[in-house]
Amino acid sequence: ERNLARGINPARWVEYSISASLMVVLIAMLPGITNLYALISIVGVVIFTALTAYDVQRIQAGDLAAATGSLEKAAVLGALRLYLDFINLFLFLLRLFGGDRN
């Protein structure tokens, strides 16, 4: 209720992630990307991009500071969340564009 009053709807990010993933998969199938591994990587990139945007929105709104009760703890948790988002995003991009070693 508190988030909805401020205009933050967590379910919106789930909806955006699912619809964006579906659109990206359908668009990727147009030029002939039918490899399931590549499609999963594309979906992972979309999900972690949306998750990064959601985490940034939570940090800016002060939700982490309110939940932890301390700005220092909120800063550490926010940095850790963004770090993990970027690492996972990088891993999915690496899987997508890294190519085979064979």
C-alpha cells in the first residue's frame, strides 16, 4: 500500500519483464535465432535489466533505508544488489555473444 501510494508497483516490473522477454524472443526468431540457449540468454538479459531498474528505483525511493533503519546498511545492500544484477547481466551477455570455443 505504501509503494502504491508513491506510484511504485512491483508487479509492473514482472509484467514488463515477461512482455519484453516475449517480444525479444519473437523478434529474435525473425532473423532465424532458434537456438534455445540463445533465447534463454536473451530472456535473462531482459530480466536482469528490468531487475536493475527496479533496484535503482527502490534505492532512490529510500525503501532500503526504511527497511534496514540505517543509511549505511542501505548503501551496502543497495550496492550489493546492483553488483549482483550487473554480474548476472554480464554473464548472460557473455553467454549470448561469447561464442563457442570449438
